[in-house]
Amino acid sequence: MQTYTSFSDPYGHWSAKWDTLPEAVRAKTIALNIADLEFITPPSVRAAVIGAAEHGRYGYTEIFDDFLQAAVSWQTKCHEWTPMVSQAVFFPRIILAVGTIVAKLLPTQPKLVTLTPAYDPILEVFRENGAKIEFVPLANQGDRYEIDMGQLAITLADADVFLLTNPHNPTGKVFSSNELAELGKLIDSHPNLMVLSDDIHADFVWDEHRYEPLARYAPASWESGRLIQFTSPGKTFAMAGAEAAVAFTGSDELKIRLEHAKRQMGIHNPNYFAVPAAIAAWGEESDWLTQIKAAVRNNLDYSQERLNQIPGFKVLPTEGTFLQWVDGTEAGFNIEKQQQVMELTNVLFSMGFGFGNFANFFRLNAAIEPKIYREAIERLLIEIPRVISAK
């Protein structure tokens, strides 16, 4: 059986994670920060890209139903959700779709509500467009993070847009059917609220947890064009640099508005290689994803067990995503100490302050060969206690 979980040389390919590192530290650095999969993409995707390259003519492109049908088929096969091809709108990337919606479909300086901790690059799009952002914390309730629905209801009262990530980045929370039902009822009660659901991590869900689209629980918002579901093969198939995305909407009117806004922004043509890559990814039938998910799950379990051995650290079970959210609050693992640990270990992680007021937290990306991941965790296990105890 072919093995897909080995790590290969990441340098020399314009990588935002690896090629930005100084030459002097590259050989010893393990980067667990930016949320890329560190696995080779499936053979079917590579074959599709190579085939497109061998064609030799890289002209202007357009979107056809084969791409949209591939997106719909993946949702049906993997998530038992059956949107129609006519409800799918192409975008080059999810973040470009969000930027287009903020710039062209929302009021000037809109009020955004989202859950925190929060993935900052999308929030940056809102900030750069003058949005006012209000946060509703996900509360740690012992063994999982929960929404304070009462506070969310109050905060949404005068909001223009609500942003959800499901599964949630960085906590790894997967919203249950009961939570989605309550959330759907709440947003349906706000006829002027636009809801954006970024579900790019939906294919990574663990144990008894199950990903479901919010659209299933908010029919009024879905049908009236106030709810947009985003998906992309970028995370699942290690192809964030060759991404194509889809925005699903239950409203013909909103679909027309999205297509018009996309042309206003000049982003209606896909990258030549992104479309065949996405079609191949969403049609993937090999055991590639099974192997990848088994490796990631192994990594998540390992780091949860090991990091929870550090006094003052708390790592809750990751319900979804390939990310792990680590709480070092009780140990006082602040920004300065996190920087010291990264310098001592040459292990890079995402510092918690980038997700809001979480200076004692950090995020790990577990999507890398288990042998390398374990080495990184063991380096952290050696240096974190030393740094914490140092005077």
C-alpha cells in the first residue's frame, strides 16, 4: 500500500511557511504554525495538474458545471448535504469571497459579530473595510467550548453580519445539531442579518462529532439569501496555494448579486490549474484522506496527552480541524515565554494573541508526519517547563 504521510523537503517552492525562514535555521526548524497540510497532495490531484500543464496553453479560464458539480457531489457524499449546482458560486478563495461581500454587499462600516478566539486574517478584511467588530467568547465548560447564546442574542441585536467557522479555528470545536438548531433559530429571527459560515475544515471531524451545515438549521436565512456557506478543497487536500472555493446560497437573487460583485472586484476568472485540481480532489476515491486523517488524529492525541503533563497547561480534546488549542494560562505561559520557547526549540507555533485576548494560549498544526510532530512536541516538553520556572 502506498504511504502518503511522509514529510518532504518544503523549501524552494515559494512557501509562506517555510521559505520565509532564515537560511541559518531551516535545517532544524519544525513549523507548526500556518495551517497548511504538510503532506503531498493526492496522486489524482497531481495527475490533473500535470495533465493541465502538459496541454501547454494557459489561456483565460471560465467556470463550468463540472467544477460546481464536483463541489456539490463532495457535500453529498461526505456530509449528507445536497445543495444544487445552481446554488453554487465560484470564488478564487474564501477570503476573497468574504472581502467581496464586505466591500460590495454589506453596509458601510458594518457591525460584525463573531466568536472568539477568532481566526484573524478574515477579521483583518473586515477591519480594513472599516467594520466594527464585537466578540462573543467561547467559554471553556470543562471538557469543551460552548457558546453563550444569551450574550450572542444581545450582541446580534444591531449587527449587520455574523461570521461562523465550523469546525472552529482555533479551538477545534464542532457545533452540535442542538447548538446549530438554537443558532439557526436565533439568526432566522434577525431579518436584516447576513451570516457567513466558513466551513473549510469540515472534512476533519473526530470521534462522535459530526459536521453539519448551518443552512440545514436556518431555513429562513438560507432561502432569503442571508446565509452563505463556504467550502474549499484547499485545507483537506494540501492545495491552499492552488485553491478554488465555492459559496453556496439558497437565494437566486443573492447568487446574481454575488456574481455581479465578483466581477466588480475583477476576480471572476479562476486560476488555470485550480479548477482541474479541485475537480480531482473532490472526486478523490483513494485511501489518501483516510491515511492523512489517521496520522493527524494520532498527532492530536499524542500532543494532548503530553502537553497536559505540563503543570498549568490544559488541552481539551480537539473535536474537529487538524489544529490544537493549548491553554497555558495557569502556568503564565505569556508572549515573552512563548517567544523564548520557539527560539530554544526551533519549533514554531501560532501565538494566542493573534486570535484575540489569549496571550497565554497557542495553536499547533498537527498535519505533519507523526515522527516529526512527536519530535517537535518532545522539544516543547523539555523547554517549556524550564522557561516557565526561570526567574
